[in-house]
Amino acid sequence: MSMKTRNILILLSFMLFLPTYGWSDTIITSDGREYHGTIISETEDEVIIKIGTREISVPTSMVVKIVYSEDSTIAVEKEVQPSVDPDMLEAFYAQSLSITSGRRGFGYGTGSVSTYGGASLAAISGSWAVWKGFHGSMKVKEAEFFHIAGRDDLAEKAERYHSRTKRRLIISGTAYLGGIVLALAGMDSAPLFGTGIVLGIVGGYSFIFLGIIPSMKSAVDINSAAGAARVYNERLLLEVGITVPLNEIKPQF
């Protein structure tokens, strides 16, 4: 046997053992696995792929992409939208944290009305927009929102802020009413009347600017609230067994 003939035979033998992925169908799952073979069946519940002599069933809920190879030169990709078990989704909705704002909605703490995670909050960076928190479909106070999210530090900040605001409302409101009473009682006394007017004005302005207006604001900025909600909800997805990313979950409301 000549050297040339032997080299050709070696090359042909080597080519027989080359991977045939380019000539095979491929299934990619959400946990990063890849299956290379021939897809022989697809249903709403499973995709069956034949690898050698084995037939492997892959749950449709785990499939994120299918690459079909029709021949040696054409490959077609099919993006698959993973399905979510309705009971798991219901459990997630019931326990999830979401926030809404008078300025814009934030779904599950993402900066977007229609998504729950991954969207940028750059458009409102540094904003102290007033927001409302929800646990499931139930509105919760700011401190409770952060306790549920596991951010006790932010919960304590909220409690201190609203407690301080409440005290200011009581003190300034008392000063305002006391000033009015003093002014009415001192109608015949200029010093008493003047003191009442001054006390009433100072109390009134304090009531508005140190009490009412701060009480209408949130203690923690909306970006921090969105971040806390996102981290909590990503953890919740794993706890209820949902493998779909947070930004692919349809908003509850």
C-alpha cells in the first residue's frame, strides 16, 4: 500500500468519527444542557429526541431553543417560549412584591409597566417619586414592604421617617390650633392677640411643610424599592419552582 493511499484511508476513518452536530437537531434547555440527535415528536408537554438508539423525552417547559438541521447546509432556529405551570404562577402572584408610582408603574420592581425584572431604572435615577407597595394584590405599608423583602435596614429607616413625620404633624397642628385659640381669647389684648397670630402662622406653615408634605413622600427612594422587590421576586421564583426569568413573567395587574 502506497503512502498516499494510506493517508487517504486514515483521513476517511477520522472523518467518520467527527461530531455530527451540524447535521443533527439540537435542543437547548433552561439548565444549560444540549441534546443533539433527531427530533421525532413534539407535543405541548414534551419533545422527544432520538440520540443513537435512545429516545429521550425533554419537558417542553424546560426547552428554551430548538435548532432544526434540515440538511448539511441549512439550519433553522426556533425560539421556544417556556410555559409556566398555572399553580406555580398563582403561588408566585400571591406572594410577590410589586410597586406602583404616580409617575409610572414598576411591575415587580423593574422600571417597566409590562415586565418584572431586568429593565433599567436610569430614567428615574435619584428620583424620590412617591410609590406604593403591594404584597400579592394587597397594599402594604412601606416598612412592612421592606420587612417582607428581607431588608430590615430599609424597614427601620421607613419606620423612623414616618414616626418623625407623625410627631411633627402633632406638634405643628397643636401649635396652629393653640395660636388660633390664643388669638381669639386675646382679642382685647394686643400682645396676646399678636402672640396667637404668630404662633398660628408658624404652626400652620410647619404643619404643611414639616408634616403634610413629608408624610406624602416615601421614606426610601423608588429605585431602592424596585431593587428590593426584584431581588425578593427572583428568589421567590426559585422557591415556587419557576425556571422562567423574572422579566418574562406577565404582570399580575
